[in-house]
Amino acid sequence: MRNQDTSDDTAASGSTTPPLRPPSDRVPCNKTGVCSRSYFVVVMVFFHVYIINVIALLFYVHYNNGQEDANQSLDAASRSQQPTESGPAPSKPLRDVSLTRIEGIRVGHVQEVSLVPSKVHEMRTLSLKPLLFEIPGFLSEDECRVVMQLAQLKGLMESQLMVQDGQEELAKELNLSPEEIFNLLDINQDGQLQLHEILTHSRVRDGIWLTPENLKEIYAGLKADKDGNDLLSLEEFKLLSNDAFQRFLLQRGVKRSQLVRNSRHTWLYQGKGAHQVLQDIKARVTRLTRLPPALVDLSEPLQVVRYEEGGHYHGHHDSGPVYPETACTHTRLAANTSTPFETSCRYITVLFYLNSVEGGGETAFPVADNRTYDEVSLIQNNVDLLDTRRNCDSCLLVQLPF
């Protein structure tokens, strides 16, 4: 600083220094320094504008958050001022719930899952369609024993009642003509009733598991099939009353072995206050499926089914009967978009084997991993793949209890 002051004083005296350069001349400087004042000014202006934009953005975000908080407070205040009915507040409806899916990868693939502390279970893929897994040791022997004892304590009821009457009165109330009833039964709309169409109707409506041989006996007893071609035309159908099949079965008698389902069952609640084993099972299922706990809470209670000797449940869709005009809600995007109705269907079934037996007890999947099957082809050449009592060994996948 002192040297600079000295040089300035000497230049001012004008005695020993050369004349000053013209004002237009510029003093040379290093390339790395900021030489231009205008450039420096431009940089500073840009920097200040950038800082102002950042501050403005922070104010904008803060203002919007404040508005949302205020709106939420106003909404909460308005809701609190509305009159409410006595009793607990309604549960918040589930919206935008994603349904998780466990990937099977390939048949025989084994993946590890953690369901309980300090233990790892192995989950093996049995089928890709339907997607089917097995997990040995999912329940302990003590847990199985508790579940069976709780079911017995509550009491088991017959899973299916015997044949019910009243169909003729219902048809009269609807004022249906024979042509309209025939059209309802004619699934493929070809103007004839095949054996499988009558069998499907009897199994769904009456819960009676008729075989093709049984149906031919009924045809002969009612003298319905005049030409003996195992088909009913509209003219042949008109000769029968609305409940002709039902009356014939009641007169001949229906055994429990002829029902679609021959078992006893009960339902066990798994919510708060239930036995700890039942709550633990529900929590384990939630971890396995990775579904939202609130969604699992809305599912069915635990169904305990007992199959005694000769008991059975013939082939069926576990998510309920599928009608052409109805689609499951969770598959509506992949289903036919022309379906006018939607219904809630089971998304996942978790099946536990509570005990093992010396013989029987299998769970059969008639068309597992058969991607080209047709519903009608399940009954061909007098072989009904849905008849688990007679053709269980012919199913593509049979799972033994373990």
C-alpha cells in the first residue's frame, strides 16, 4: 500500500515522470483476470437475477404449502361442524390400492420368504396357470391343532343343503315362457341342449352333481329324448315342466355323495379379540401376499372345512361362478370390455392342510398349465374332469396333503 501511494505522488508532481498516455489507451493485464468492467457488471447482474429467482421460487412453494394446509384445516373444521350419528366413525374407503402379485418364474422354482422371526420358508412354484405355490411348514402342528379345536368348539355345519324346491313358483313369478327358459339354458345358443349344458345348470342351480349317465337315465325316465341323440330340442323341452328334473330327483332320492359339495365347515373370526393363533395366521398371510393390511382385514374370515370319508368338493372356480355378462373387478382391464357388470371376486386363496390322512385328501387342478383348454372340453367322451370322485387321477395336477 505504501509503495503505491509513493508512485502516485511522483506522477502528480510532473517533474521526473514522462507524460501520461492518452485516455483511450488501456493498460495491459493478465488473461486470467477480469479485465472488463462491463463483463464484471454482467456477471454480477446475472448472479443477482439468479438469486432473486431462487428466492421467488422458495416463496412460491411456501405459499402453496400454506394454502394447502389452510384448505385442509378448513375442510377438517367444516367436517367437525357437520352433525354425526352415534356410533363409531365409518372406516376410510380404500382407494388406489395396488394388488401385488407373486411371480412364479417357472414350475419348480424355489424362492425363500420370511414370514416369522428367525425362520425362512421355501416357496415352490407348482403351476403358472393357475399361479400355484406350496410352502411346507407354513403352520406348526400346535397351530393346526388349535384351529381344529376352535372349529369344533364353534360347531361345523353342512356345507351344502339338499335339493331345494320352489323353482316352478319362481318361473311363474317371472312369467317366463318355455322358449325363454330354453334360451337361458342354451349356453352356446345353437338351438339344442347338450348334456354338459344341462349338467352345468343342475350343478349351479340345484347343487346336484349329475353324471352323463345319470342324465341319460333321467331322460329315459321322463321320456324326454325321443330320438335318443342325447340332445334336447326346443320341441322336446316344451314337453317338460319347469321343475321336471327336480321332481324326478326328489322322487328317486338324492344322496349326499351326489351333491357338488359334501363336507362340513365353519368360519373363524381373525380380528381383534380373536385367539392369538388366528391373529398370527392373518398377519403371516399379510406378509406372504404383501397386500395392504386394511384390505386383508376386509377379506373373508378363516373357513375351516372337514371332509369325512367319502367327502368331496367337485371342480369349481374358487373365485365364484364366471358368467359371460360379468367380470371380476380386479381383472376388468384384462377382461372383455363389453361386459356390463362387475363383481368382487376372490383375489388369492390360501389353503392350509391341518392334518394328513392315509388315503385321499388330494386337491386336484384339472387343467393346470393347459393354456388352450375350453370349458366345454372338460366333459368329453363321458370323462368329466371336474368329477373329482371318479377322475381325480386324470387331472393335470394333484396335490397331496403334507
